[in-house]
Amino acid sequence: MAAPDFTLSAGPVTVTARTLAGLGKPILYHYDPEFRATFTRTQDKVAQILKTSNDILLMQGEAIVGLEGALRSLITPGMPVLNLVQGVFGKGTGYWIADFGAELHEIEVGYDDAVTPEQVEAYLDEHPEIRMVCLVASETPSGTVTDVSRIGPMCRDRGILTYVDTVSGVLGMPWETDEWGLDLCVAGAQKCLGGPPGIALVSVSERAWEAIYANPAAPRDSYLSLIDWKEKWLGEGRFPYTPSVSDVNGLEAALDQALEEGVDAVVARHEAAAHVTRTGARAMGLELWAVREGIASACVTSIRLPDHIDNALVRDHAREVYGVMLSHGQGAGNLIRLSHMGPTAGGLHSIVGLAALGRSLADLGVTVDIGAGLEAALGALSAQRL
């Protein structure tokens, strides 16, 4: 089967030629002075993206490695933990919390909705024993976001730890790790940053380190260990295991592009692409998945499908017939997602995605006004250029 002409799926995303060039650099010995300097520079650039002075760990593996390692490091048996659930990944975090022996508390809403700061505040008022709040900043499967800017400071002011999955959040939404008092954040390279999928970007505050070192169950001498990275690499300049040299080179190239464009400008570009896509989808006669505009993610546009149309069928049809790879709901519901992440957060990709989705739905018997949708999207795109 031929590769798609356009990859507009929810990650990994298309990367730029510059990132590909980084991935293609010669593979150096990981203790070569040049690579050690590259690794340190890359850590510093991740800190700039996350807007933090906290320790940065570049854990080798997809973001799930950092997410599981961080949670295992923080949780102690019987620890009261509040988990916010508005999608597939939040629900998965809850399974981990229970499996690791904590006392699981949850606020759960429909996967087309978002937990509000007011709900969190009320729950914390009723349950002062809560010691940590876990949340997903951007639920990629359903395309909704959490108001981290209010929940983070609320937890900090109460002395409650925060564990934040921001795999698709960073660069797709405003982000202030230190200003919001976030203790442990895990970001992915393969989403809005437009980098390779082989590295987890982990930010750890001093409060989080205190909790980790006080936890006798925190992983040590393990692939999931944050302590190993802290003591060996940050403390002694030794890697706990061989890092992926190529992925680090590719990550640095992606970071350089983002920093040269400007963090705020990258976020604005994602928001602009989301606006163009949603304007077109509405004009086409489609229903957006999120129940209100303010909770819709800027990294993907999620569209509700008629009950009789299977979301995986739409995805497969768009790829096979039109060469455009979209994403289905992945358990979040009967929805289809158009990604605008990293290099694909731009007008051309929004128009292509809408056209392929519209034609695919029409082919499958759904009534859509493709012309009106594309005209509206182009109008929104034109207005942004004035």
C-alpha cells in the first residue's frame, strides 16, 4: 500500500525536512563530547518550551514511559489521589492510580465535555485529604482541553501535588509550568512540537522530587526510574542507559524551529488552524464533538458522526480513496479527527483535510455541503492573512 499524500492524524505527525535532517545525522557514541553537548542543549530548549526552571529529563521512549514512570514515582500505598477524567487517557491514568495502590478519587464527565475548575475546587473542599491531582491537559482522542491555568495554582496554594499529561498540550495551548505551579509534567515530542515519537519530555519540580525521594516504592535501577536520571545524568553526567542519539538530534531540530518561530507564535498558529478547520466543518453541516467552543483543543478538530457511519470506515476511506490519513475516535466515541499539529497547523492542510473528509462522507451517503464548507474555511483563512 502506498504512503498517504497527507498525514493529518493525531500523532505522530509529519515532520519538517529540517527535523528529518537532524534524524539523519551521523550516530555518535553517547559519551562523545559533541553528543553530550547536544543532549544538554536539548534539555535546556525543552525547558524554554515548557517555561520552567525545573529539572528536565529526556526519558527514552514514547511519552507513555514518562507518564508511567512519573506516576509510579509519586504514588504511595493508600495515597488519596484525585483524577480528572474527560477522555480515554484520563481514564487510563485512573487505572494506573488504582493499580499502583493509591486511594482513587475521580471527577468524570462525558468525553465531549471537560472537568471545570469549579468542580475541582468543590471536590477539594469536601476532601481535604487529597494529596495529588492528576489531569490530562489535552485529550487527543476526543479533542478537549482542561483549564490547567486555574487548576494548577489552586492545587499549589493548597499544597497538593499536580501530575499533568501534556503530551499534546505543549505548543498547542498556552503553557506556564512555573507560573501555574505544576509539579510533574510529561510532554510528547511527536504532537504539536512536530518531532520524533521516541522521547518523553519530563519536567520535575523540587516539591515533586521531595515526594519521590520520600517514596520507598519509587522505581530505581529501572527503565521507568526518574531517580536514575536525576542521580546519574543530572548528578554525575552518566546516562542510566544508552539514549537514542538520532531521536535526540531530531528533537533538537524540532525545538530549534519552534523557538525560532516563537513559542507564543506557534500556539497562535495552532489556534488559527483550528479556527479555519472548525469554520469549514460547521459550514459543511457537520457537528463538532466538543459541547462548547471553549473546551475544544487547538491540536485536533473532532467531528461527531451519524450513528450509522462507523468512524474507522470514514478514516480508512479517506486514506484509500483520497490519500489523506485522518484519525478516528480511538474509544472516545463515534467521531473523526482532523489534526492540525506541528507542521500541519496551517491553511493548506486544513483545506485538504476538510475536502477529503467531506468527499468521504458524501461517498458513504452522508449529506454534506462541501462547497460551502471549503468557501467558509477559505474565507476564515483569508481573514487571518489581512
